Amino acid sequence: MLALLLAAALTLDDAVKLALERNPDLQRQTLLSLSAEQDKVLARSAILPRLDFNASRARTRQYPGTVFFQNVPFPQGLSSYNTYNAAIIFRQLVFDGGKWWNNLSSADTALEASRAQVDEQRLQIVYLVEQRFYELVRAQRQLTVLADAAARSRDQAGFTQRLFEGGRATQADVYAARANRDNDEIVRLGQERNVELARADLALAIGIDPSEPLTVQEPPRLMDDPAQPPPAPDAVQRALASRPSLKAAALTLEANRKAASAARGDYWPVVSLTAAWQRSTDRMSIYTDSPDRNAALSGQVNLSWNVFAGLSTDANVRKAEINAALSENDLLNARRSVASDVEKAVAQLSTARAQARVAQQSEQTAKEGLRLARTRQEVGVGTQLEVRDAELKLTQAQLSVVGSLVDGREAEAALRRAQGGT
């Protein structure tokens, strides 16, 4: 499947799909979520009954000697015998000051927070791929512009050479035209390097080897005007309601508050029930005899109370409360960061939209200016400097068009990411 996708030009949707399947950061967050599921199972195990089975076999060798019983000696000979033991012990927690249900609630909430983090990581990966995809498209578009500029410089150098041969230009004009041609070619070659760097960054975001061939297909509406940005307050409200990172932060705060409540359970006694069946005999039939033969059945109600533990209980409770306070601080900071991201994306989108319109007008003006400068040069009333200045203005205008339109696409992606994908 990967080979088929890479063999053709990769679309933005294909790039996002590959990244969601192969990106290592997303895979790591998914594994952390699976680990959180097991934390919930561990928390539930505290209230579930526990059943233990123990069995042992011992071989005893007693050497000859004398045993005294009521000061009467009894000679004993050498003897060897086996001892078999078996026990089944049942334990059930009844009360532990609320620790078990608070721990279970904390683990359940932490699992939901972990899943929200997966959604946030998925959102970040989509944005990262979109951003790097557009950066590659930008670099390729800029390469096209600079290649056109280099071609214009080559044509101008050839034209100046013909003017010189016809006696209408100086040798200095020829050298200047050649220098412009060479400088534009150097810039074009440098942009080829930028294209390869952008391609490697996209490959890394997708999760493929940068050495594999990778070509991309431009989105169909890339050169359309950027979308009209929504009002910033409305966008911020949508983000605060939908952003997975905020959901994760709020759930983490709730989980840490439950953990603090669980820590306070150490101030209370622990009540549990224990039932045990035990048997000890010198015969292997310990496992097949009637259950009441050489056996004992016992039941206990256990109460333990940590009255004083060197202030460790107070310290654990305080640490849990501090963790909850840190989570609350993180939530407030996350809300501010999300609001800032939305404000920046709206401002960037609005600016890119305005810049795109101005840049497109500037491109048309620069094209007319270059046409006029060349016409003036051809009829002998214009100079090469005028043509060069017009060429540079056209190149700059075309780069501005590409930059503003791609900035608009990136701003749209940033706004979607900031609002939680909406």
C-alpha cells in the first residue's frame, strides 16, 4: 500500500492518512492510552476478592538422639518422613476510607484523559502534516518562480549580447546581464536545496524513510483566495468547547483530585474479611481426601489502623493536593494558550487574505511594467537597468502571491487545529 501511494504523486489526504498510521508520536500516545486501561484494571482489583492457593512438600530427616519428657529420657532412632501442606485463602476488602473507589474513579478519569490526549496528538499530527505539505508546495512553487526568473535572465543576457553585436549596447551591459543571469541561477539552485529539505521534513512527519521517493500533488484550490476568517470571539468559544487538549487537562485535574481524596483514606481504618482452609499431613492423598480430614477452616474480620506513620500520610496527602493544584494551573494555562492560538490563526488568516489580493494586483502591475520596459529597450529608449528592475519586481510579486496564498492555507489549518478540528 505504501509503495503504491509513493509511486504516484501524494495528495494531502493521502499524506495525512499515512501519518495517522505511521507517525511514531501518535503510536506512542496510543500505547500510553492502552497502558492507562491497565491502570484502571489494577485500580479495580483492590475491591475484587483475592483467592490464593499454597501447597508445599517437605522432607525431614531426624537423626538418633534422646528426647526428654518430664525428665524421662526416650531414645529416638534415625527417621525420615514427608510433610504435605495445602491452604486456600480468601480475602475481601470491605472498607479502606474511600481509597478504592476514589482510586477507581481516578483511574477511569485518567483513562478518558489519555484518550483525549490521543485525539489531541492526532490533531497535532494532522496539522503538522498539513503545514509541512504546504511548505513543500510553497518551496516547489517558489522554485518555479525562480526558474522562470532565471530563464528571463538568460533571455535578457542573450538579447543584450545581440544588441552589443549590433552596436546598440556596451560591453558593460553584456557583463551586467551575464552577472544577473548567473546570480539568478545560483538562487534557483539554492531553492532546489530548500525543496529537498522540505521533502525530508514531510517524510519525517509522515513516518517514512526520507530516502524513499516522495512527490506531492498540489491541492486543487491552492491558489484560491484564503477563506474569510470567523469572528475571533466565536472561534475562541468553539475552541474552548472542542479542543481535546483542554478536555484532557480538565480530566487530569479531576483524576488528581480523586487521587487526593484516595490519599486521605489512609487516615481511616481498613476492614477486611479473610477465610482460610488449611491441611497438613504426611500423606500425598492430601489433595484427594475428604475436605474435612486433617483440615482446619477459619474466618477472620481484620481491622488495621495507621495511627501514626512518621507524618508520611500527611506528606502523601499534601503531595496529592499539590498535584491537583498543578493540574488546575495547567488547565488555566492551556485555556490561555488555546485562546492565543485561535487569535493568532485568525489574525494570520485575515492578513494572508488581504496580502493575497494586494500581491495578485502587484503581480499584474509587475507584468505590465516588464512588458513596457522590454518594449522601451527594443526601440532603443529604455535601458537594461529598467528591464532588470522590472524583472526583479515581477519575481518578488510572484513570490509574494505564492507566500500569501500558502500562508492562508497554513492559517486555515492552524485555525482548524486550534478549534479542535472543527
